[in-house]
Amino acid sequence: MQKLVVAGIGTALITPVVMSAETIVDPTAHYEAVISAALVISEGDLLSFGFNVFDPNKILGTDNPNLGGADSIEAADRISSISLPTTFYVGDEEGLWLHRVKLRAAWMGLNREINYSILDVPAVEEWPNDYSDDSVLAGYAEYALGYNFAPRWHVYGGTGVHLMYYQNVFDANSPLISEVEKVGLDTYANTDTFAWVVEPQIDFNYTYEYPLAEFQFNSQYHYFYGQNFGGSGGQYRATPESWTISNSVQLKHHLPTFFEHKQNILWRFRRIDLGGDLRQPLGATHYNEYSVGWIIDTSRYSSLIYNVGLGININYGSSLNGGSIVFFYNE
């Protein structure tokens, strides 16, 4: 099975004849894990999640489990996500104060196959597989006030709010759910719930423009705290709480214009440190990302989408490690 914890198999003995995934009878822990996973997967500043996932080890001729492998590729293949972010700046970028507004709509889907044959328990290893589909629909709004405290330096302080709707569809082929319900245990199967998450943050940004390139350093400190409410799972009080520290360096190398459109080659290295509930779904206390791609300016067509591009991202050290092709958007 994949390494992503919210998609893993536990071995908690529920009754003398029922062995199951641990979170099936702990809706609170499951909600916290899935909500945390949705936070990091939908936030492009924390995790670049692309398509056509591949194992860099096969290209480099190495066997580094932090770089990729069959488990991480399987985990990524079981996750689908769409994130549509946009950012507005109000004020003079050369002045002392600058207002920043971020908006984002996102969706994450996670499907799991619960395979009981891997459990060395005669009473359950012959059970047919169960299938569980989690989905999270989310909206995000953020306001931050920026201050130009030194040449080329900005600091932003603000707060964002996430509103989420979670739903599970559980296809029970085994006796697991009926046994769980028979003994009166709680379960997240076929439940739904809403959640809010607040995200206070402080970001530092340094930008230096060379004749042929733009260099940028960014350091972000974010804290997340939320709670679920309503729906059929509203009685299970989940309170996801976590923090992240992200540091990145980025270089945009300017290319000759293409039909009067500015274009760049982007190089980026990013390290993300994690705390709280985010450590479980990503299976790490920190991880690195390496990105390279081509970006073309589209600002003449839209004030909301000012550039797009295509590139390659390599995740190193998390449960979603490996390489993927990524679509760049408003970089």
C-alpha cells in the first residue's frame, strides 16, 4: 500500500474477528488527517502536485527511497487535485506599504483500496477488498499587509481562512463496516462534514532584478488551526492543527520575447518544515522540492492570469516523493 498515512492500513484489533484500518473507527483522526492533506496539496507554496508522476531513480540509475519509488508513485496516483489561485496587489510596489489579497478554489480526491490479504490474520485475510473515496472541496481567502522595510525587501503579515466540505463514499465488500456498526463503534464511512481553518502567517520576500534574470528569496511562517462542524460527521470534533516553515530560492532567466510575449526559464529550490497534523499525511518532518520550467507572460490577455508554463518538479523526502510534470500558473 502507499505510504500516505490517510491511505494506509492499520492493524488495530477491534473485535476478536475484525481487523481494520485504524482510522475507520476513529473519525476524528481521519478528518484531521484528510483536512491537513487537503491544506498542503491545494497550497502551491507548500507542495507542487502535478501529473504523469515518475520515479527519478529510474532516470538517474539510483535506488534512493527519499527520491521516489513504487509506493510514492502509487500514493500520488490515488490523489487527484485541482487548485485555482489568484493574487491581487493594491498599492505601489516601490512604496512603503502594499496590500495583498489571495483567493483560491480547490478540490482534492483521494481513493483507497483496503486490502485485507496483507494482514496475517486468518479471520480476515480472505475478505474481499473495500474501497473508500474521500473528497474535499475548499475555498480560501487571505488578506496580508506588506511593508517595504529595506531596498528590495518586503514583509507581509496577515491571516487566511479556509472553508471546506468533506465527503466519504465507502464501497463495503467485506463484513468490516457491518461488524463495526454491530458493536456500536464510530466510523467515518459514508459521512460528510464541513470545516473551517484559520491560517495566520508572516512572509519575507527579497527580489533582485538583474539585466538577464530575476532572483528571489522567500521565507514563510504559517500556522493552521481549525475545526469541523455540521453534516453527518459533525459530532466527531476534529481540530486539525499544524505549522509550516518554507524557505525557497528562485531564479527566472529571461529569454528573448516570443511573439512579443515575455518568457522565462524558472529554477527553484524549496525546503518545507512541518509540524503538528501535517507530519502524518506527508510522512515527514521536512522535505525538499526542486523545480525547473518554462513560463510565458499572459498579462495582456488577463489581469488574473499573468503567466502560465510547464515544467518538472521533484519532491524529495515526503510520502509523495518522486517527479512529476507540473503546470505553472501565476508564478
